[in-house]
Amino acid sequence: VFESTEMPRSAAVRHFVAAVAVFYVAMAAATASSPQTGSVSAGLMRLRGAVPSRGYLTQMLRGGGGTKEFSVKCDQTSFGESVGLLGSSGALGAWKTPVAMDGKGYPKWTAQIACSEGDDLEYKFCMIDAGGTVKSWETSGSKANRKVKISGSNPPTDEYGHPHGKAAPARQASHGGGHDPTPSGHVGDFMAGLQTATLNQFGAALAKANDNNGSWRQKLEYIQHLFVDQKTADAAGFDPKNPKTEDLAIIAIYLHFLRTGQVKCSEDGRHFRPNHLANIASAIDKALDDIALTPENAYVIRKIRPLLPSYSAEFTATVPMTRIRDIAHRNDIPKDLKLDIKHNL
């Protein structure tokens, strides 16, 4: 390639490195967007059409090439699906092989597409499975194709299912009429007003337990009891050994809200050693090991574990309560720190 270009070797090297970088970005996006973690074959299948063509690499070496970020807002994917992008150029799959988009910014999906200034491109979005097969199209017919002329900045973010820029209709709230509510403050404010009759048995039980348990520790203990106490599990309609994927997903979302402070908590006046929460997390983690795994459940469990408190050695060490009280009454530390230890720890 160096012999065929007329530009100085140093400039050719820079363009070549940029071209290789495009390949690895596309490879990373393809493998990361596959729900089968570590599935290189699935990633490679989804990569077809996203890798810059030989002609594009040559064009980059000669100058004038680059990438643009195509993006779309879509919250209609089901488990195992992602949004695909297909279009008229080789980098867009040449209307044959869709490019898997990156959903890390969900509901916004993005893809880096090789193109040049002045390119006139046609494209549309679709739903694809883990192997890159098209499951459904956002619209039918070529008249609904999106069109863009590459110039300057990235193309504007599209709205899935609305190729002509029509705003998506407001979604109806699942628990009543009107538009989706926008919770103000904590998620707990929204959960308190949620009509539990519209949830399944487990979702209603968790919402009720959230109301009945005030402290952060109590809320986490309830999750532990779902896995280790059969009476609690039966009352909630939860099978700790073979749970429904939907129920595990509800637990993952709830733990995320709890971990990030989006669920209101209030202390109940009881005091526990610092290792108490670590032991709860350890018990939940062990219970997750006993679940009969399906590909779907394994995926959700991988999301639950990072949401649990750490139970490494420094957190499970037994610390006498009297030692904590002694620290709280020392006079050589700032008053704010003393109060924090006394009232929170």
C-alpha cells in the first residue's frame, strides 16, 4: 500500500494507523453489543459490513476518509435483540448485512460508519438478533429510506420508526391514563404511588416490602430472605432455585435504585457492626450460585453481582461496637466526622 501512494511515508503511516483504529473500534462495538459475553463468533458475524472495505482503506491512505456517528433513539428492543443499521454503502452493509449498533447509551444506539465528505447515503434501521439476522424493519419500502449527505458534523440522531422526523407519540403509563410520569426526587416517591395491582405477584410483593422496610439494611435483608427463607419466597411468589428471568430483572433494577440512593431510606434506630451488610451481600452471592442457570438468567445475574456491597476481607472483619463508640467520642477529630460516625456508621 505504501508503494502505491504518492504521499510521504510518515503521512501514509498516520492514515494507516487511523484505518486500523476504525477496524478495532468496529470490532469492539460488535463484540460488546452481543449479549453472549465472549462470543467472538457472534461478534464477527455482526461485524460484517461494519469493517472498512479495501477501497475505503485506500481512500484513507490517500486522504479524505473518516467516520461519522450514526445514532437513533429506540426503546423497543426485546431480550437478545439490538438495533441494526443497513444502507447503500459498503460500510453500511450494502443492503445485505446490517451493522450492529452500540446500545451502551440506551435508549440511544450508535454506530461509527466509514464515509467521506460529500457522500450521499441511504439507510434504515432494523431489529437484529445476536447473530446479526434481521428480525424486523422499522419501516417497509424504499420510500421510507433515510437519506443524508455527509458534510461536517455527524448526522442528527434519528427516531426509530419515524424516518421523516415525526416525533414518536407519547407512551401511555402502564398504571393508568395519561403520559409517563417523570418522578421528582427519589424513585421511592414514584414507587409509593404505584398501583401494585398492575404488577405481577413478585413485583407487588417487592413494592410492599420496600414500603414496610425503612432502612437500607432492611431493604437489602429482604432481598437476602427471598433467596434463603422459603416462607418469604413463597409469600412473594418467588422461586429461589429456578426464578423467572423477569423476577431477577426486577431485583437487579431495585438493587440499582437502592445502591444509587434513588430509594428513600430511614434508619430504624438499631445498630449493627460494619460487617453486617457485607455478610448479607455474601449470602446473596452464594444463593445466586445455586440458581438453575439459563442463558437469560445468567445474563441478569451478571448484572446483579456488581450491585451488592463488597464482602472482601476489610469489610468482613469483626469490629467491636465499643471501638466505634470510642472513635465517635474522641476529641482529636473534626466535629462533622464525629457526628457522621455517631449517627451513620
